[in-house]
Amino acid sequence: MLNKNTLDCFLADMGFVKRKNIYEKYFETFDCFIRVNMETETIEYPEDKGLTICRYTTCNFEKDENFVELDCVCRLLQKGYNPAHITLEPKFKVGHGASGGWADVMVSDNNGKTLMIIECKTAGDEYEHEWKKMQYDGGQLFSYAQQKRAAKYLCLYTTEYDEKKRIAVYLNKIVSLIDNVEYLKTLKNPKAYSDAADDVRQLYEAWTETYRQSYDTFGIFEDNIEPYQIGKSKKRTGDLKVLGKDDVRSKYNDFATILRQHNIAGHENAFDKLVNLFLAKIVDESINSEDLQFYWKGIAFDDYYSLQDRIQKLYKTGMEKFLGEKVTYIDNAEIKSAFRLFKNDPDATQNTILDYFRQLKFFTNNDFAFLDVHNETLFFQNMEVLLKVIQMLQDWRMTSGEENQFLGDLFEGFLDDGVKQSEGQFFTPIPIAKFIVSSLPLEEINGNLQKIPKVIDYACGAGHFLNEYAIQIKKYIDMQKYQEYCANMVGVEKEYRLSKVAKVSAFMYGQDSIQIQYADTLADLPKMEEGTFDVLISNPPYSVKGFLETLTSEDRMKYSLMRCIDAKSYSTNNAVEAFFMEKAEHLLAPGGVMALIF
């Protein structure tokens, strides 16, 4: 928490140098200082370089909010904003539908016009309360913007400080007041910012009704952002935050709130869409690390169609790369190409376009539909939900070279609420998975073999056994070979959506090289050589009536158990666990180890 008691540590961590009772920080670009006098409890800003202070109550220790403002100004100067363009506590008059008051920080551009207005709040309840106020009626920032119509951006800002870890983290929500002309053309009678004149209500309605309260969390203070170029730089994987314990709890609450706000009762469908988004985000971090596409760029630079198109493309890539499944997706470039390549052949153009429409009509499902979408109105209603979920995830890193237990915890929490177990399924509780894996002779398996052991869970469900095995072998192997070991682990899952869950789960635990196959273990598995697996660990289905009818005659005849079964009883036989036992015999190598739950 950032307050008077933690200020000493905070200033030291922010690069201030202490001389007697005064902390000072030098900003070389502008040859200026910020000084904090611990004895007189005052803050001195570089007024000699043009920074303007309209009310000096911001320059003392009386309010914790003043320390947040101090952090904000430090970051602005460090970023390269000229102190002559910064005004603290400018006064705003009452009138024309706006409330009076003092803004915290106002920044002008190089032409002297207002670029952005920043409202600083202490972290936690005060920050969240002001954000809710903005969503409800525009709050303080919109009332200030109404009087400074040249302002292009509004920013709600706070600083979280962990005195134990000695880490200061800023949070901000940035609202663009720039009209997206191309987006406005797609709407009927839109309310534009440019039409709001000096009416704060009209300005708020444009943000709410036309731009659906769009905001960004990236674009002012990041390392790769140039000063005065808000929102125009690329977002990188390195800019993302690492999930912590407290963040897990807040993400559950955020997702539950989104579902509740939009009356989404189908939690299972919502979880399916969430898994699809996790997969798209994982792909984005993997292949677009220097120019991330899984984030809302702000309404000044983005629109709903482009956003969903980017997410759909990432999802298609993930399904093909990680699960070997093709997903129908027609890129805009492909449609344009059809007109260009066949411009002298109308029939060829027509046939190509018709084929695209046929694919879209018959071979696609809306992989991100939290609500049923079958017209334009429902598209926008669903996009409100989708955008909120994307913004909930976009700032957090989902991939890393090491285990992040909190990512695993986050995913498990969503999994518990989002997947109902169907006939024959009994998900293994994590404590049971831990117990069984720790009961295996792991040191012998992984320490004495001349080769990396092959491990399989042939009914992997959400991937608990494989993830737990990967976690526990770390103590027995050379960590440089860790991902190589994980690459020798295979999960097979017959249910399509659970195969996605298992792959995403592996990423969440930092074990992304684990292989997941969407297939029926009891059928022929061409990618897996029988008699080669050193470890088989699983909780296969139990008592599933009629399972034999799902297998081909050729597949059934591979099991010696078929000698005991009459063809007339195929539809009623439910001994699926017996066939999984025999399949284990097929898969295990001589001397292999098996741990199964029946």
C-alpha cells in the first residue's frame, strides 16, 4: 500500500536518491528534479522548468492520493513529457451541466492544446469506485473533458505498492475521445464525440451508446510508447503482467460479474468460449510476441469486426498447431484475392466466392458466442460480453518458460464451474492425482533410464495427471531437458472440448510441450506406437453402455475380450473399463509402470 508509512521504501524503489531528509530524482532530458522533503512533508515539482501547480494541497503528505499523483508525474517526465506541458490541479468551473472541481493532472501537446486529463486515485476501493462512477454517469473525468473539449484522452490512474516485494505497479484505464470515422459509418444515427458540443451528458452518451464504454489499459506509460503518441505503439509479450494470488480471485469475480450483468445462465457454454479465448491468447503470445493482436486497441484505432477477426484467426492457428484440427476461417485477404486473381474470369470469381460462402454457411460455428448470434443486434450484444472478457485477460501473461501455480489455480477454478461430467466421466480431484503420481517410482523411472521415458494418459480429460507428473519429475531431471521430457508426454481425449481444455491447462502450468490428441483411445491411434510407453497413468471412463457400437469392426477385433462378447449384446455392453485395461497392455513397454483408477 502506498502511504506515508511506506513512502521511504517507495521513493527508493522509484530511483530517488536520499540526501539527509530529502529524496530527489533527476530527469536528465529536462535537467530538472522532483524533491520530497520528509521533514517538512512537502513535494517539490520542477516549476522552474514550466510545470504549473494551480493548488498546492497536492504538494503535501495529507492525502495518500498525493503520492499516486507523484508517481504519475514521475512516470510522465521519465517518459519524455515536457514539464512545461504538465499542469497539476487545474480548476474547472461549475456550469453547462458539468460539476466543478480540480483535476489532478492535465497534459498538453506540443501545440499547447489539451492532450489528456488524468485523475489519480488510491489503489483499491477508491480507484474501483471512481471507475464505476465513470461507467454510471461519466464521473469526474467526463465533467472535466466537457470543459476541455480539445482533450483527446481521459485516464483514471492508480499505483499499487507492495512494500514486502518492493514492487510498484501502476494501473490505468484510458478512454479515447477521438471519433472512429470508419466505425461510425457502420452505425445508424450514431452519437459522435464531435456532436457533443459542451454538454457532458452528450459526451457520456457517445462513449456509452456508440463506443459501448470502450477503454484501454495500455498506451501511455509503457516502455515502448513514445511521449505524445498515446495508443499508437505495438503491445509486446514483455509488456504483460504476471498473474499473482490476489489476481486469481479478482478474475473469478470479474468473469462472474460479466456473466451476471448480461444474464448468461449457461456457464458451461461460457466456459467453452473462455477456453477458446485462452487458446487464442496463448497462440498470440507465442507467435506475435512483438506485436500482440489479442487486445482491444481502443475505439480510435479498432472496431468490433476487426477484433473478432483477429481472435478468430488466432484460434484457427491454435487448433491446427496444438490439436491438429482444421477450423474454417476465411481471411479478408482471401476474398480480395479472389477478385484480383480472377478479374478476367467472372465464373472463376463467382465459384471461388460461392465456395467461401458455402464454407462459412455450413462449416463454421461461432467460437466466441457467449450469447446466441443470428442477427446484427445480437452480434453487438455478444460483442459487449466478448470485449469485457478480452479486456479481463489481455494484460496478463498466459505463457512462460516456468510453472506459474496461480495460472493453474485460475484455470482449475474456471474448470470446476464450467464443465459438467457426462456419462462415464469422473474427473480426478487434484489431491488424488498428486497422491497417485507421488506413489509411482519416479526417481527410478526418470533417473535410471537411458532415454527419456514416454508417458501417456489415454483418457486425459482436463490433463490433471499429465500436469501433475510434469510438476513432480522436476526434482529428478536436468531442468534444461524439462520441456523435452514434457514433449514425451501424450494425452488422448475423445471429447473435443476437453482436448482443448487439456492443452490450455498444460500451457497454464508452464508445460506447453505436452502433446494432446483429440481421438478415441479404443480405436486405432496411428500416431502412437504400441508397446512403447514407459508410464501409463489415467482415470478412464467407467460403465458406458453401447460403447462398442462406436468402434469399427476392425477396431473391435484388436481386443481379445471380443471373444467373450456376442454381437447381439454390443448395444447393451457397458464394460468399457475392461477394454481400457486391455488397451493398457497394448500400449505399455516391457517393464512399464501403470497406475489406473477404476
